Amino acid sequence: MLVYTTMKNFQPSPHTTLKRLPERGSFDRDTVNAILDEAFICHVGFAVDGQPFVIPTSYARVGDQLFIHGSAASRMLRSLSKGIPVCVTVTLPLTEVSAKVRTGPPKDDEADHALPVWSGELPLHMLAGMPLADAHTPAHQHLPEYILLYDRRKK
């Protein structure tokens, strides 16, 4: 968990002062919170013994706290728990893009169909799926409504 401040708006620091096109920057808490609430993947940057690491991981914001996902045994969380400097980067604002998309089954050569290998597709989505209870969750334990209704697409 990282507490990122309780001030109404953020104040520029030597680490966050924008040098190039500073007029595009925003230190408004509502703007920052909207970005944090829309995305769910962040990159956590830190250094251990002079070696830099950047770990992509999921996170959630609750009030002024940013909860970073990870195992308590991971190098990232063990290192962060020591109070070392950390950089958390979340990226959304796309203004111009190009996408190359193809859906459907593989388009294999006819000769490849006879090969003794699995062929198919694995659909990947950046949306939450149906919740799956842990094997140790008691059968009588009901799924909380906040999990059942979870949908980042809601505005």
C-alpha cells in the first residue's frame, strides 16, 4: 500500500516538475484519480543494490491509498516495505493510434493441418471475468455484491 498524499491538489516537486510542454501537465487530484481509477495495470520502478527493476502489476486505488498487487515474498514488495524510493507509472491518454487486428481461427497452410500439434486461438481481454472462489472458501460464503457487480467500464 502506498499513500500518495491527502492534499486537494498535488504540488510539483523536483521529481514531478514538467520541463517540456509544462502547460499540458496537471496536478489536480480529480484528474490523477480519474486516471488511476480507469486503468488497472501499473509499472513499479525501483532499484535494489544499484540494479533497476520495473515490474508491471495490477493495482487499486482506495481513497488516498494505492494498493499494489504482489506476493509478500516478492523482491518488489520486500524492497518497497523497506521504504526505498519508488516510481509508479500508469498510462492511458491515447490521442492517435493504429491497430492491426485479426480475429478468428488460425489461417494455417493446408499442409499444417496434418501436423500433430494443437491449433486454435486463445482469446485475451483486458476485462474482468467471472469471479472464481478460492478452493478454501467455504461453500456457504456468498460472493460480495461489490465483486459481483465489478465493471471498470461503468462511469
